[in-house]
Amino acid sequence: MNNIASGISRRSFLKTGAALGGGVIAAGMPLSQVIWAAEGKLLKVRSMEDINKLDPGFYNNSQNVDVMNCIYSKLTRYKPGSEWGWELEAAEKIEQVDPTHIRFRLKKGFKFTGGYGEMTAKDVKFSFERAIKFNSPVKVDWGSLDHVEIEDDYTGVIVHKTPFVPLWYITLPFGAGHIMSEDAVIKATGDGNDFGMTPPAFSGPYLLAEWKPKQYVHLTRNPDWSGPKPGFDEIRIIPISDPKSAERAYQAGDVDFTWVSLDSLASFRKNPPADTKIEQHPSIQYHWIGINVDHPKLKDINVRKAIQWAINVPQILDVAYAGEAAVATGTIAPGLVGHRDKALVPPEGDLTKAREFLEKAGVSDLTLTISVESADAALAQAVQAQLSQIGIALTVDVQESGSFWTLGMESEGERWKELQLFFTYFNSVPDPHYATVYFVSDQVGIWNWQRFRSERYDELSAKAATVSDPGERATMYYEMQDLMEESGAFRFITNGSTPLMYRTTQMQAATRPDGRPLYNDFGPA
Amino acid sequence: MWLYLLKRVVLGVAVIAIAEAFLLLMIHAVPGDPAVALLGPQATPEFRAQLHQQMGLDKPLVVQIVTFFGGLLRGNLGFDVFSQRPVADVVFEQLPYTIELILVSILWAVAVAVPLGCYSAMRRNSMIDQAVGIVAVATIAIPSFVMAVSALLIFAVMLGWLPAIGAGTGFADRVIHLILPAFAMGIGWVGYISRLVRASMLEILGENHIRMARSFGLSEWRIVTGYALPLAILPTVTIIGVGIAWLLSSAVFIEVVFARPGIGALIVNAVRARNYPVVMGGALVTTFLIVTATTMSDLINAALDPRAREEL
């Protein structure tokens, strides 16, 4: 039975069904690329969410940027591979003239569609300055950007008020770095503000041919593109929010590239689908347990240290990450400047030391609460079991995600006062600045829910964003993470992991070191 | 009849208004912030304030309620917080997918369940009746999302006969993409409706007018289809009307598992992201659907049953 069944392809099954149905279906059946296996150079990939913003000046997530990378151009772009790096895209040359000035020269022949002509320095100035002008949420990516000077049609200088080193890795090659045609945006919006989901012109290797909300984004080659020819004629990006459904869709052949959930990884490794390559990339997120230093029960640093030393991170990774993620040494992920080789508190902790700290604090019968999102309940239960070993009774407070994400915010009521322990993670970008900046004193009651305060930390955070020497910068970030850990307010868990799989008969995938796809660099098999 | 319709319209408007006002109150009671859901740590206090102002969340609750209903009367449901697209566009482009899923699910379920129920009633306590009873209870007991995942694994992954995800493009393609989701959503209803029809049929078949028909020598087929079924089907019609609400809830799971567009998944995602205008718009449409479905079921009942017609 199984042999007979497996011998019937989807095509023959559907055709038979259509014939049996009196030919009604067969007559109107479009041999859709959605149903049928990829034919020709069509790249079918999964995204985790649907797009909801195609204006790079106001972008809000990586799924949007994945599409922007295909339809717009930037001065620089990420290099695919296992090490972080960037290379020129629309820029012929780009250099740091001094700590606050970056000069660029555009390549000639980069054209906007719709008759908006060649990309010029005027367009660069418009694109970069509008985030500041319109107070876009993206303006933080530009640091202290003052303005862009135009020297001639192709040359300009990006001027900052103070040096801003993260620009090279989080701004120019990512979302905010995309260059729009000034004429096209002004024509579409009147004042140059957010154009939302209707790009007025394209300048990348692909055009947005169709967007069917919650179904797919369809990209086709841009005939005006003068850069290197991408490997596929068309790209179809299919949003599948549920990871398990995405895995089934891959197995069924509906997509040829997807991420794999950590708890499915072992089984896929053991029994990979045919012609499939599985890759596991280190993520750049940071996951940690935060401890509110202002809470009366946690004011004593010895109590906080007892908690730090009682938590066994590898055990947590086994429980909540299927043993597939590596232990974090801090908030800065491996591969980035400032990543520490090891944390001050060993990953396994030490129960004897934890008990000593608790004795020093003179605390007994301590009851605490850990707040987590509903998806992290298992992790919280593991911590509960671990803390019970030193006599701390931990209650697990599971919150719906929308509610959880405002727990420590002073602007959202009084809940921050009750917050004790919490587990969370932040997505990040490939620069250490964003793995540390949310823990400065100014962020207390905003994103610094630990309410951790350190003058030295604040000073280093401000300075490290301006230092271009990687070695010097790294030393500062090492010290900052030491300070975080010494405060007893943080127990670092992991930086996460990004497993993915793709069909080798369809493509050669190309990603950033963290597994983020770079579709322009995908090659056919 | 017309008076009845007018009453239902007024009642429907009242239900929708109360539901929306209640929803607005709940939105205020539930903690969470759309800017935070959108940007996470990148949501600066200035941006959050800007977004709150844009959504009108900085205004008193009464003003928000008045603004919402004022916009509604002008046909303006507001804008999606994230994409800035009109909520009406966002909701109405998803709505057909949910409606087609619900209709196809319920139609195939009725098409299979009614004959099964009739047959079981006519062959009461036979082997087939008992077998149908066991299968019916089993299908009612299995949640639709379990059925969805199983169907997906068998027919899309193992056998590769049907697409695993999406809604398709073009008529035939959409029909093909509906097979698995509609099967998963409708199978429980096959069991439920067949049991309901069987019970009603047994009751009707024992009534005097049926005995009278038999005494006139009418064929069993004529008695069942012409006299018993039109009456036995009435409870089913009522249940289907109410069941639309239940199906809308089931649609959420089905839409997620099959990565289908649809209003169920849209509302769930909007609630998670605190995308309030979409939540309000989606709830408005689903409330309208439910009110319409229950009214329709009453009207169908009236068309089938003269006694019900007299009560209108």
C-alpha cells in the first residue's frame, strides 16, 4: 500500500482527481508554482512572518529587510559566510575620513525603476536624513547622524556629531542603509514620509511582482539591474509562522528553505529529508535571567549571587533548548567584537557557593517569583527546581507575550515594582553596542528591568560606540559584561541557535553568520 | 416577516455595538503596548508616544469609543498600526479565505452527515448504524487541529498528494488547497450532524403523520425525503447557525497549521501584537458574520417549517 501510494505524485493525484471530477478542475487548473514543484529558476523559501513595511526609513523587522535587500540597493552589504563582514554594493568606494565623517562614492549605472533615473548622492542624502527628519523608530540605527553632504552627483560625506562605529555593521548594510529615489518618494508621499507597503521605485536585483498578504511575496528579476546577476529568476517568500508547519511544508516540497525548530533538529539530523543540507548557525540574540536589584527581597547582592550560582545553565539548555544551544558567556554573541571566552560564574554554577551566599545574606524561607512568557514555562520550571536546592521557593508567573513585554516599564503602571526574577531574550544586530546599550542607567524602568546601575558601565557604553579599534573596543565590552555579572543582576543563558535546512537539488543557500538568508546570493543547484 | 427582519437588524446592530465597546474596554484593561510588540527594545519612548498618539490611545476612553463608532459610520475602521494600510482592506482581503473554509467545511459535512444520519435512523440498531455511531463519536472527540496535523502528515508529507500550506491562486488551485483544511475542520461536524439527524429522524419517524403516510402506501424513500427529513433537519439548521461561531474559532488553528490566510489567524496575531485597530475591525466582521449566520438559520427554519414561520 505504502509503495503504491508513494508512487503516486501530487501531480498525478491531482490530475486523476480532476479527471474523476468530470474535468472541471482540470479545465481551469493553473499549473501554479505554489502547487507544483519548482520548475525553472524559482526560489521558494519560508519567512517567519509576513512583511508589513517596505519603507527602509521606517523598517521594523528582519523579514521586511530580507525583501528590501532584493528590491533596493545599499552602499554596502553583508558578505555571506561564517564570519561577519561587509562588501561594497552601490558604493564604488567608502572610507572613514575621520571619526565623524564617512565619504562614499557611488557606482555609476545603478538605476531606479519607473523612469526615476540613476542613483545619486542626492538620493543617499534624502534616504539617510529622512529617518531623522521624520523621527522614525529607525533613527537609533543612525546614532548621532547630523547630515549628509553632497560633493558631486556620485560622492557624498556622511557626517555624525559624534563617532558612531556600529554604523558599519548595523546601519549601512542593513535595513536603514537602503537608498530610495528622492523624486519617487516625494511624488508618492508629498513630503518624503513613510510610504508603507507601496514602494514607489526599485533599485535592486529584483522587483516586487506581487504581494498576497499572509500568502506570499513574489519577486522577479529587475531588467534594469546592472549589478551581479542573482542566481534565480524569481523568488517566492512564503510566510509560515508556525515552525512545525514550516517543517511539514518543507517535507511536502512546498518550500525549499526553512528554519528548523530546536526540538526537531535531532530528528531531522537523524532522518533528513532527501537531498537536504542542515546547517546550524549561532544566533546573535541574548537570553538571560534578570534579577530586579531594587526589589526588597533582592536588594542584598548576596541573595542575587546565590541565585546566580544556583542556576545550572547546561541543564536549562537541555530542558528548554533541546540541548541544541550553546552556553552564553554574556550578552555579546560569538563572532562579535567583545564576546567573552567565559563568564565569571561558571555555567554549571555551584550549589555550595550558592548556599554560602545565602547564609551570608542571613536569609531563610525565601520565596520569589520568576516571570516568563508562556513559551518559556519549561525553562522557568527548571530554574524553580534548581533554586529549590538551596531552599528558595520559586513561583512561576506565566504571562502572555504582549503583557510580559511591558512588565518592567515604569510608564506602564506599577508592575515593575513587583518584578523579581524574569527570563527574556532580545534579538540583536551584529554589533556589541546593541547587546549592551539597554542596560545603561538611562534605561532603568524602560528596558533595563534589572534596574542595574553603574557609572562605569554607562561611561564605557558611551565610549565603546565611538572607538573604532576592535581590540580596544573588545576590552571595554569585556569589562561591561563583567560589571553586569558582578552586580548579581544577570544570569546569562545562551545566545541561541539558528538551525536551517534547504534542498540541495534546488539551491546553494547563502546566509549571514547568524543564518539570516541573503537571497541575492542564493545560487541554483 | 419584515418586522422580524427589522427586529433582527436592530438587535444585530446592538450586539455589534456592545461587542465592540466591550472590546475597547478590554483593550484598556489588558497590559501591553503595540510599539513594544512591534520593535521590542528598539521602541524608544518618543516612538511609543508617537504611536499612541497615532492610534488615539492617549485620549480618554470615552473619546476613543466615540471616535471608533464615528469612523465606523463613515466606513473608516482606522489603519493597521504596522503597515499603515486601511483596516478595512486588511480585514476584507482575509475574510473570503475564512468564509470559503467555513462554508466548504460545513457543506461537505452536511452532505455526508445528513444521508448517514437518515440511513442510521432507517436501519436503527443495525451493524451499520452502530458502526456509524462509533465513528461519529470518534470524529467528534478528535480536536480539529489534531485532525489537521494528521491529515497534513499523511496526505501532504507522506503521500505528497496535496499541498501542505497556503490557499492557492486561481479557482482550481484554491479548491485543491481547501481539501485538507476543510476535511480537518468538517470531519467533527460529520459525526455531530449525523447523530443529530439520526435522533431527530427517529423522533419524526415515530409520529402520527408518518404512520399516516405509510398507511397511504407511500414509498419509504418518499416518506423520508418528503415528510420526515424537512422536519428532522430543523435542529441541524439551528445548530449550524450557532456553529459558525465555533467554526470561526476552529479556523484559527486550521489557518495556523496550514499557513492559510484568514481572519482567525489575523485577529489572533493582531491581539498578540496589540494591533488594536485590526483587532477591532476583525471583531466587527466576525460579530457581523455570527449575527448574520444565526439570522439566516432562523429564516431557513421558517422557510422549512410553517410553525416557525407563524412565530416570526
